[in-house]
Amino acid sequence: TFKVAKALAPSVVWIGDVDSVFKSGKVKGATGEPPNRIAKHLVATLTPKKGSGLIDPEDRVLVVGTSTQPYNTEKPKDKATFRDFFAKIVFAPLPNYPSRQMLWIQQLEKAGVSRPNPDEIQTLSRISDLYSGGAICRVVKRTLTARRVERLSRKPFAVSELIGPLAK
């Protein structure tokens, strides 16, 4: 992967659920090969102790790791390896109440609903606590399909239509 990324620079290498790569020991419930099998090679490739690594800063390859649970690395050694591997760590917290209100209003208007009821938006913002911004956007996209938007003139939109998809 890194050889291809280097050859086709500028490139981005994305590692999803990167916290599982840096856990040492056996992974419970894992079928097939565990994700932590590549940790040693990954660290050796990008931060070698002797000589140059496979990827250097001038190669224009960006390695991005995302995790929904970065705190899952339990052992201190694993935490240190995880922290030291990445040059920058950015934490993106869940949206707070006013941010959720703005998200709901913006996404509904973008989908074609004109002026949603503010009281119903407040209710949606309260019940969508602990939902990410992406989850809120997906709920609106799943609910307000192209067919539903076409029918808005005949059947007005009700916020209660969002409750079922939000529960999923």
C-alpha cells in the first residue's frame, strides 16, 4: 500500500478503527486474522530505528487513522505507541445542543423542507443527544428521499417521520 501511495503521490492512506491495530494481545471475538497483526510492520515502516523508512516526509503521503474509541488501548505501552505513531491527534467531540439544532435545521432545509417548526427542532435536538453529526445527516437523507421530497407539496413533512430512522 505504501509503495503504491509513494508512486502515485500525493496520496492519502486511511486506516479505519486504528485503535484495534495498536492493541496488543489476543482480540476477543475476532474471526480470521486480528487487526493488530500489522502494528509492528506499520510502526517499522513509518518510524524505523535504523536507516530510512519506506515513507519519508518529502514523499507526500499522508497517513490518517480514525477511531470511534481511541481510549480502547488499555495497556500503557499500547497507548504510547498509538500516541507516538501519529504526528497530530485531533479529537472531534459530539455536537452539543445548539449545534444539533443548527444541524437539524440546515439539513432539513437543504433537503427541501421549508421552515421546520422550531418546537419540533428543539425536541429533535434533545432526543438526538449522543448522536454524531454524520448520524444526524444520514437520518435526514434516509428519510427525505427524492420521492418523499416530490410529495412534500401534497403531504407536508412531519418531524415524527424522523423518529423511526433515528432509532435505527
